[in-house]
Amino acid sequence: MVPLKRRKRSCGTDSTGSGSGTEVKFPEVVVFLLERKMGRSRRDFLSGLARTKGLRVDDKFSDDVTHLVSENNSAEDVTAWLHLQGGAADQTSLWILDVSWLTDSVREGGPIQIQERHRLQVDLQGCASFVVPAYACQRLTPVDHQNRRLTDSLVLLAENAELNQDEGRAVAFRRAAAVLKVLPAEVTCAKYLRGLPGVGEHSLRVIKEVLESGKSSEVEKTRASEQFRALKLLTGIFGVGPKTADRWFRAGIHDLEQLQASGEVLNRAQRAGLLYYQDLNHPVSREEADAVEAIVQEAVLTVCPGAQVTMAGGFRRGKQSGHDVDFLVTHPEEGEEEGLLDRALVWLESKGFLLYHKTSKNSYLESAAGPAQSSTSMDHFERCFSILKLDLRPEPQSASAWLNPWRAVRVDLVVSPASQFAFALLGWTGSKLFERELRRWAARERSMSLSSHALYCHTQVQHAAMIRNQMQSGALELCSLLPQRKHLHAATEQEIFSHLSLDFVPPTERNA
């Protein structure tokens, strides 16, 4: 005889557990709720709610299941459970989700689009479990990794998207590549990447093709494209961006010779970029970057003793080569940095180091409450985009590659007040995607605004006049809330990460 409680649960339920009294409105979605840590009562309750919205919820796990929903389980828990199910763990069409996806779907009346916060990362390569956090700023991303042939393909597609001014597609490819960089093992099968944050269907197709045939047809077609090759060559000219390169390409300019013969009017930066094209498109080595740093240090300290010069960018992240060298300049005493850049440039020019430069003044507004909140992610520091002359001495290994005893190197000099230096250092260290993810984390997860100048916390506070009026009328609970922002000070990068409730990520692990 079936116990009463069990009879009540099974009454009116078919073999799939979808309930004979409810209509399945979304047959392409088959949900299974993992009872482990959820409990039978809550599982039955959530299953019933889902079925009232037309979702099919199976009581048994099978190959038909498309969405496995779990609550309070770690990735290790779900991985271990899946392996106990035998072949079910090899499914490539299975989404491993947090219970929040189901409750959100019930609230919306049907299955909603899966977002990163809904995904529960599971087993990598079918062996050791490895959790990939949703945001790149939560992950340690070294310079070297084990999936370079895959990331190179995705990065090339990202570059092509950037050249075509499709930022959304470019970011999608770069996010997928960033995930591959943090994996502890070489990926041998694309199915193990399904469900990882940032790895979309397009990226998965590219990865799958590279793993199966050694290359991607889309990547090879892009690489061979005349438009891609022309835009990449033209944007290699200092001072030329994707818009200008695209305009030139549409006008029939596909290479440097055609540009020179076209009669196109070039600005000063572009003329310098064309003149030193070979040098500026040859990678700057770590040794050369160190030599440039010695020159900049001498220039700055000569005109402003006590100032500080810090190499930023890719070299601070541990890269051994790059396309330019970035430096942040500050002074421990606020205000002493003013005028420093102009004096340093005069010194560099007097010594014959300065081949080209363009400066811009600090346009960031200050107030009693702290630095103003920027409307964009771009910073407004005083800066100089320059090309410096670097002597190749004595007998460097790369000297044979150059006809001249010197080479031109792109150098960016950025001057920051001491009070903003920690934010400037964080912003100018990169990588670009890491910084984007930091700002996204700040806004979405912490209700904060982060820039290379400052960090603000947005809060909801009651206006004093409203409070008085509401207290007098006895309706304080109806008081409207007004948005306010609070400037959060930080003297170090570690303090910024602490404000954001993130573990500190060293510069050498920010290569997203």
C-alpha cells in the first residue's frame, strides 16, 4: 500500500513528472531539480510552481533534461553528482543553473534568457573541478597559459570586430578568450566549456572547429580578407583609428604606398606615424622598455626632484614585449606635479630624445566632495602621447634588424595628483578587458562608479525636508528615497579592491 503522502505527490503526474493537469507550453525546455541540499519539500514546491507556468519538470534525470537546477551546491557537488549518473555527465546541451534562474522564470511566466549570474560552473575536462568566476576581475589571469592556439583565433576575430567598429562582438570574443586563459589545463574538447561565463555559442563553434581540424574556417577567411589586412595595416599608423582607416579603405587606399600617392592630407601625428612606421610596428622588448624608463626617470627627476615615475601597461603586468611604453608620473605633495610635464618635455627635446609629442591638460573637475564623477570610462589626466628616440647600445641583440643605430618608440606620459594616483595606476595597468570588468562589477554588484580618477558609492538617502514633513504628517514610511553618492578614498590599489569587496589581484595576474 502506497503511503498517503507519497500517493498525494504522485497523483495526477505522468511518467515525466510534468503533471497531467498542466499544459506544457515550452517543450524545448526540460527542467530537473537536484534534490541534494534543496530538500524534497522545497523541490516539490518549486516543481509545482514551474509546472503552473507551463514548464516541463522531470522527476528523473535523463538525456532529455536541458536545464539542471541546483540550490546551495558548489560546482564540486554538482560535478560529483553528475559523474554518478554515468553518461549523463557527457551531455553537451545541458545547462547547469542556480535556482535563481527557475524562480526568475516563474516570476516572468516562462523560461528566461540565461545570464551569467544564473550559471553554476562545473567540471573542466571531466576530471578536476574548476570554478570560473563570472567577472574577469575575480580571476587570476597570467601572461602565459595553455590554450594559446584557441585564444589567438578568438583574439583575431575580436580585432576584426574592433576594426569594423563592432564593439559588442569584439568584447564577446575577448571575454571568451579571457576564460580560456585562466583554465588550469589545455582544452581538448569544446563540450567541457559549455556553461562557462562569457563563452558564447559563436566562440564555442570556433573553438570546436580549431580542436577538431586544427584551424577555424572563419578565422582563416578573416585573416585572408583584403579588408582585414588593409585596416590592420592602416591602423598601425600612429594617429589612425578604425574610422579613418575605414574611410581610406573605401576610397581605395589599401597600403602605405597608395596612401602616400593619394594626396590625402595627414595630421602631424599621422605624418610621424608614417615616417616611423617600421619602428612603431616592431615590438618593444622588455630591455628597451627599461632603457626608456631610465630616460624618463632622468628627465622627470631633473626638473622635479622627489617626483615618482611608475611603468604601467603591459610591462607592469609582466609582458616581455609591447607596442608602446606607459608611464605614470606623480609627486607625494599634492600640486607639485603641476607644470612638471612641460618641463620634462623641454629636457627631453634638449637632449634629442623627442621625435614627436602632443600634450593635453588635466580637464578633470574637482570639488569639495572630491573628484567629479566622469560620464565616460576615459580619464582626463594631463598627458603626452610621444615618440622617443632610443639609442641601440651597446651592440644589442636586435641591432642587426635596424639600419639606424637608434629606433623610435611610442611613449605615453600621464601625470596624476597624488590623491588620485592609486586609481590612475589601476586604470593604466590594464588589461583593457580587466578594467572593463572592474567597472562592470562596481556598477552591477556594488552600486558603485569606478574610473581612473575616483570611486563613488551610490546610496539612497532621505531628503531632510521630506523627513520633517513626513514626520509631521505621520507618514514617514512613505518617504521617497533620493540617490546620493559618496566619494571613497584610496591610497593603494589594495584599498580599491577592498572597497569593491574583491580579493586583490596582483598586476601580473590581470592579463584578461
